Amino acid sequence: MSDRYTPDQILGHSDEADGIEEYDNRLPRWWVGLFLFCIAWSPAYAIHYHIVAERSQAGDYDAEMAAAAEKWPQISAEDAANMEITADVLAEGEAIYTTNCVACHAADMTGGIGPNLVDDEWIHGSTKAEITSTITNGVTEKGMPPWGPVLGPEKVAKVAAFVHSKNGT
Ligand code: HEC
């Protein structure tokens, strides 16, 4: 077979391929070598990854989440509810409000897309627990997003304390 191989011969079907000519040359040795190397490498790598090093994407994810939980500790919903409301907490709550809530409830909190938060009419209740619950879970069907997953219990508690402090003002 190798004696019949002559490189750079045009196959001659350009009329079927919009005038594109084709050779049938052998692949370069370096390319075939790379191909065979990959075939040999993949089982070795797979065995190392899954069995020797026991790595997995789920494991990597869990490790990253554990490291993040240590670096940025989240307080529990219960601790958040019992948080002492200081002037600092209210100031942080106001900052969270300014970043996330102004678009729908307005900077002066008199409402727009979302309802007024400084009058004494409440759709979902005016206690701190009720406000916390509304902010955490949202009212998706009315266009209030759930903030629990976005902000976490600590920030929700702070912004809820801020909103609550403005009740009826
Ligand atoms: C995309 C617009 C939008 C954003 C952003 C938004 N809200 Fe709302 N919010 C609404 C709407 C709409 C309602 C009314 C829900 C209903 O009618 O039941 C609402 C309702 C509320 C209520 C209940 C009011 C009541 O009368 O019971 C509170 C409290 C509240 N939002 C707080 C917040 C806070 C705090 C943020 C920021 C973290 C925020 N909202 C961000 C649209 C929004």
C-alpha cells in the first residue's frame, strides 16, 4: 500500500464541492503522535482524577462553599431576627435599601412600581417579622422579588429593620 501512495494528488471532485479541490494526503506524524498520546493519556488522567486523587466537581464545589462560609460567615435566620437594632444596623439597612430597593419603592420610600413603605397601610403586615418575611420570600406574582437568596438573612434583617423604623413616618 505504501508503495502506491503518492502525495499531493488532487482527488478531482471539485465540481461537486463548489470548486474546492481536495488532496488525500497522510496526516503529519506529529499530529498522529499527538492523537495517540491523547488516547493513551486520557485513561491515565481519568484514573488519577477519579480514583487516585478522588476529585469530583461536586467535591470541589462543596470545598469552595465550605471555604466561603468560613470566610464570610452567615448568621442564622433566628440570630438575624434577634439582632440588636443599633444606629449602625439602620445605616447599613439604608445602604442595602438604596442599592436594591429604590428602583421600585423610590428613594423617599413613597413607592412607584412597589407600594409606599412609609405610610401606615400594609398589604403583608407591618411587624418586623412580617416585613422580614415579605422581603425574604417576595411576592413573586405581584412583582416583588424574593431577597432571601440574594441578600442572605443578615442583610434582609438589616433592611427590614430599616423599613420597619420608617413605618408610618
Ligand atoms: C422589581 C420591583 C421591586 C423591587 C426591586 C423591590 N420591591 Fe418590594 N415590592 C414590590 C411590589 C410590586 C410589591 C407589592 C407586592 C404586593 O402587592 O403584594 C412590594 C412589596 C414590598 C413590601 C410589602 C409592602 C406591604 O405593604 O406589605 C415590602 C416590605 C417591600 N416590598 C420591601 C422591599 C425591599 C426592602 C426591597 C429591597 C431589598 C424591595 N422591596 C425591592 C416591588 C419591588
